[in-house]
Amino acid sequence: MKRLTGEGDAPRALDTIVADDFALLAAARESEDQRIVDWIDDLPDAALSGRFTYTTVTDLRTVSQRLAPALAHFFNHQTHHRGQVHALLTRLGQDSTPLDLIYFQREAEGREFA
């Protein structure tokens, strides 16, 4: 989000541990998710045809990209990580069904119409 907004915290390395307690991690994730929702809700349509500029974490290069395709990647990349967690839980013999996107969509729809 810092790349997109220029605000907030950002890890200094890709392997940064942001919380070593699950409850703190869950709270941080919920807060960041709300930050994403709020930013997208306030994003003017015209901004989607624009660009954004940021500095990479790994080699400190300045990069300018079109916003719309970067947002597609931003949201799709979460699917990649959800798949990684699913594979790890499955390998550990745990039921990982609730990680399937359809369950999140059903839950969200239930909140909208409750």
C-alpha cells in the first residue's frame, strides 16, 4: 500500500516478520484490509488510467507503472499466497477448505444482506 499511496509502513525486506503473535498479525491484517478498502473506495475513476511511482524494496530502483494493471496484480497476488497457505496446511494434514475464495465471497455477501 505504501507503493500505491506513499503513506504507511512498509517492510524493509521481503522476509520481514510484522508480528510474532497470531492475534497481533490478524489485527494488523484486518487494519490493512480496511485501509485497502477505504483507499479503493476513495480512488477516482480517472486515477485508473494514470501511473504511480515507487522505490523497489530489493534493489532501491525507482519504478513508474500504470495503476490499473498494477491493481489487478495487487489483488490477484493474494490468491497466490492463499494457495501457498492451502498447500502448507494440506501437507500438515489440516482442513484448509475455508481458504477457498468462494467461502469468503459467501461470507461477505451474507454480511451485505444480513
